[in-house]
Amino acid sequence: MEVKPARRRVLLVPVPAQGHISSMMQLAKTLHSKGFSITIAQTKFNYFSSPSDDFADFQFVTIPESLPETDFENLRPGLFFLKLNKECRVSFKDCLSQLLLQQSNEKISCVIYDEFMYFAKAAAKEFKLPNVIFSTMNATTFVCRTVFEKLNANNVLAPLKDSKGKENELVPGLHPLRYKDLPTSKFAPLEKILKLYRHTVDIQAVSSVIINTTSCLESSSLSCLQQQLDIPIYPIGPLHMVASAPTSLLEENKSCIEWLNKQKRDSVIFVSLGSLALMETNEVMEMASGLDSSNQHFLWVIKPGSIRGSEWMESLPEEFSRMVSGRGYVVKWAPQKEVLAHPAVGGFWSHCGWNSTLESIGEGVPVICRPFSTDQKVNARYLDCVWRTGIQVEGELDRGEVERAVKRLMVGEEGEEMRKRAVCLKEKLRASVRDGGSSHNSLHKFVQFMKSL
Ligand code: UDP
């Protein structure tokens, strides 16, 4: 009787946040389709479990950490990641040792961890398992992180501490990024961000890096990164175009698709600020007023907890309902990829998280960029100045600025030109994940590499 060779099992460690979970699960699906068995190790909060059959073959395990759930909200990503890594170091080692004891003929051959879950590396190293970093953000942000230390040593990051006057200057070697576009966070002191980044770019005991990007978007950053890191780098994205599966932590309100079905082609602006953004009441009101006076139809995702001091929208003045009830449609969470693919959607007001950025380009939808923090600022700058499929709205948000930006994008020639470029870029992305495309080839090489471990 022929004995089938045992499948290799890969252990994946996602960050417990929507954007990171989505791309990690897309990676998991991709590897599963290439013949790997999958184990997902997650923290207790923001735990992803799918009711669908999409992940039926996957093993899900919990890292027994004991962080209070409120830390995620209160500390915001930067400081939270530092605490999470400290907390999970020992508990992940226990979890991994249990898994290694249980395994029968399917041996865990490798640990792939989200770049912000670097606690996984030490444990894997101890059990002599190869490590792979998965960067769910783009290559340019990775490059920024690798040079942060040097910039800081030369005191070049000083403008960030005392940004008056210098924030609009270009950072040497990182064209077209300005100091204010660097992936700093307003929620964490620079020293803490430096500490975090030092860990994320530490490639000691790491076999390779995979990145959810593609060379047609970031060829120079990818070359730069390859020069800096002495290990293989595999740009294999956009993964949502390679393996799609439902990965939402929140319930999607599909009624907005019926509403979109009633709207004209390219007539709706979709407003969505991702899973982590937090807005002040006055900013929401300026947005609402600007959208109202732009005379465009709009679909707006207001996630519960995304307005400071409010569970959902109950703290907003009454005027808000009047502003959104005419041409607007508000939901708590939307099927975003489906929305962006809908013919009625002609523009996207986005915080420019990397998934949202890839999804907008992947559907040929131009963007109004309103980043909040870290890598979103890099993505916004690239949408505006490199790919030229976006307009960045900077400074304090006021209703006049919102109205002007929406009109620039939705009505007139400038928006039309951006839409054409976006459609062109969409074709390039599609080509990169097809047979013979750069991401497709890169994925093939990565799979060969994994099989050689
Ligand atoms: N998303 C969604 N429905 C919404 C808003 C967002 O499905 O109403 C998804 C979106 O498609 C994307 C992810 O949530 O895949 C957000 O990730 P991103 O990296 O853009 O931003 P983050 O949430 O990490 O800031």
C-alpha cells in the first residue's frame, strides 16, 4: 500500500485586530491550497472563528494570555503591542510546547508570525523551528522602520518631536515621504515606537519575510528592503485577490448593497475608516455637513465605539440625522470589498489602512485620503503622489474642505483622471497575481522554500 507523505503543518500567529486577521487568514487559505496544514494561534480577545466551511480544516488554538480586554481600546495599537508581546512570551511557549507534544504525523515545520507578534520568534527558536515574518503592511513602511533608528541617531527625527516648520520637508532617502508622513503614532511616545519598530525589523533567527504587497506598487521600496535585509523577501500580495474568504469579526450589514443597487453608476462615495479609527464628535459633524453639501450620495460606515464617548451615534446632535437622511446611508459595518466592487461606488473616503488601500486599488476606486496614524500616513502619501489615485485631505477637518474634496473626486475631470489611473492599476494588480505575474512567481518561490525547510 502506498503511504502518502505527511503534510507539513504551519503555525500562524495573527495580531488580534481586524485588518491583520483578514490578511493572515488570506495567507492561511493560500498556503492551505498549496498543500500545507494550518494551525492558527490566537489571543483570547478579538478571537476569529468562522461559522462557514471556509476554514473547516484549520486547527485553532488559544494563547492563554490574561490581558484585560480594555487594554486594546485604551492603549491603542503602539503601546498595546509592546504589552501584548511581554505578556505572551511565556504563554505562547507553553502553547507551542503543547502543540509539539500532540502532533502525530503532521509536524509543525515553521512558524509564521505577524511582524507585531514577535514574541513568537523566541519560542520557535527555542524549539528549533524556522521563523517567517509576515508583514501585513507595505514594503515602504517596513523600509521606514529599518531606518528609524538611524534617523533617530542622527537626530533627524527631531522634527517629529518639534515639528513646527519642518514637517513638510522631504525625508532624505525616502522620497516622496515628508517628516509628517513617517509611520509615527500620536498615541505613543517616539521612544516607545522606536522600541516597537526595533523588534519588528529584527531579523535575527528569521528565515524570510513575506509581504502583502506587489512589485508593481512598490518596486523601489522592495529593492531597498532586499538590499538591507540579508534574507529572502517574498512580495506575494494583494492576498485578498489570491484567496478570499469571510474574515469579518463584526456582522456585515448587507442591506447597503440593496441601497447601492438603486444608485447610478459611479455616483456614491463610500466612507469607511477601518476598525481602529476614533473620531471626535465635532469631526463627525464637519464630515456630515461637508458630505451633505457636496450633493453626492454617500454610504458611511460608523462602527460602534468609533466616536469618542459614544457607544454608537447617540451622542451626536440631532442635526446629524437631518444631514445624513437625504442622500446618505449609515451602517455599523459593511461588506467593504463587495461595496468597493459595486458599480455605483465612484469614490472612497478612507483612513488608508493597508487592506483598504489594496482593496480600493484592486477595484479601481479613487480615494480621498484621511490617515490617522502610523502606516496610514505612508499609504496616503503614496496614493496621492506615487500612484496618483488619491487626494489627501490634511490639517483640521472642516466642512468646506470635505465638500471640496468630495466634489473634486466625484465630479469633474480631476476625479475622472484618477478613476482612469485607478482602473489601470487594478489591471496591473490582477496581472501580478495571475499565472506568470510577479506575486504569483514570488508565492511559488516561497512555497518551494517552505517545502525545503
Ligand atoms: N472592513 C469591512 N467593513 C467595514 C469596514 C472595514 O469589512 O465596514 C474591512 C476592510 O475591508 C479591511 C479591514 O476591515 O479589510 C480594515 O483593514 P485596514 O487595514 O484597512 O484598516 P485597520 O482596520 O487595520 O485600521
